Amino acid sequence: MTNPAAVALLLLAAGGNCFLGLIAQFFGPSGVLAGRIVGAIACLRVLTGMKDWIIEIVTTLGYWGIGLLMLLENLFPPIPSELIMPLAGFAVAQGKLQLPWTILAGVAGTVIGALPWYYLGRIWSLQRTKRWADRYGKWLALSGEDVERASRWFARYGANAVFFGRLVPGVRTLISLPAGLNKMGMTSFCSIPPLARRFG
């Protein structure tokens, strides 16, 4: 079973490279390379732990595990769907899961996972959402600046921003906020994640 501390380390590593900054601070410019090497090794260990954790959940919970992991991937950007769905596909290739149910579980988790950020945007104003992200977003690798950037992108590109944003790791979570802030229709919003997943 994967150590929860490894998952927490992944969240921290994805959230800001604080460790690399500390090494560079103490060792100066020569410490930057050492920091990057140490950081890369730490990230590889964390990703290996994440892979083992994902395999364990998919093996234990099957389709429910796939749906749960895809839901969590949409809530917490550091959890990579790029690991979840290929590992689920491997279970399909081994005959442990059936393809249609695997796809349905992944799509359902993706859509349900996008809804909390969408509703947060619909209920709150942009300023309130930015303040919340600056105060609590560090736990989700999210800042007020990220919310502002995603909102500007949505204002410029509309529904296309949601579609193409769903294809980009990290952005796929953030793009749900401006969709809600700009009162994008629920039907349009819910149809985009499965379409984007098909191409992503």
C-alpha cells in the first residue's frame, strides 16, 4: 500500500517546487542544478508511488475506482488522469475489466468531478473565488492568479476554451471555474468533458 506521505509530497511538488527553491536559496546558483536533480528523483519516487496507489484502487474497486480516481483528478490537479486511464486500459487488455464499462466509469467520474468547480464559479463572484483560491488553494495547487488567467481565457474563447482547456493537464480543473463564473449552460458544460476526454 502506498504511503499517504508520498501522495502529500506529490501535491506539494506539483504545487510550487518549494524544495527546489530552498536548495537554490542555500547553495546559490550551483545549487539550482543539484536542486533539480534531487527534485526529479523525488518526483519519480512520488509518481511511482502514485502509480502503485492507482493500480491498487483500480484493482480493488474496479469501475467504481476508475470513476472515483477520475473524479479526484478533476478536483485535485496533481492527480494525473494520464496514469489512471492507461492503467485502466491495461486492466481491460488483461480481461479484468470490460471496455464499455471502463469508458463509462471514466466519463462519469470526469463529468461529476468537474461540477464542484463549475458550481463554485456559478455561486461566487470572480473576486470572491480569487480570494478563496489565494487563501486555501495552496492545498489544491491553485492561486487567485490561476483563476484570473482561466477567466480571461474563457472570456476570450468561450466554449472553445472549455473544450481545449479540458485537454491540458492542470488547466482542465481550472477551466470549470470561469465556465461557472460566466454562467455557461449546464448542458453545454457537461457535454464538453467527455468530448475532450475522447481527444485528450
